[in-house]
Amino acid sequence: MAGSRHDHGGFCARRSSWSWIFGAFAVMAVVLLWQEHRAHLLGVIPYLILLACPLMHLLQRHGHRRRGIREEQHHA
């Protein structure tokens, strides 16, 4: 039983070291992609803002219906 605990602890230590290695490579990849493609990514922002307007209108439209129902109940 004691051996299985030791094996599990070794696995967690190896898993932790692999997660740090993976995290470091992920950070490096994000930094390099940001440096190389910054102009493309920043050029898309105005289009994302324009796209967000109709999406917000469609997705938040349910709030207007509820407000109308409540106003009708208060006036009745």
C-alpha cells in the first residue's frame, strides 16, 4: 500500500513538471504569434465591434419582451 502512494506521488510530480513545460511552450507560442500577426489581429477589431452590435441585439432582445409584459400588468 505504501508503494502505491509513492508511485502516485511520483506521477503527480512528473505531471506537474510536464504541465510547466507545456505552459512555457504555450506562452512562447502565443508571444511569437502575437508578434508576427499583430497587424492582422488588430485590423479585425473594428469588424468584431460591428459584428457585436447585431449579435447583442439578437441575443438580448428577450429583455424587451419581459419589460413590456410587466408594464402591461402594472397598467391593468
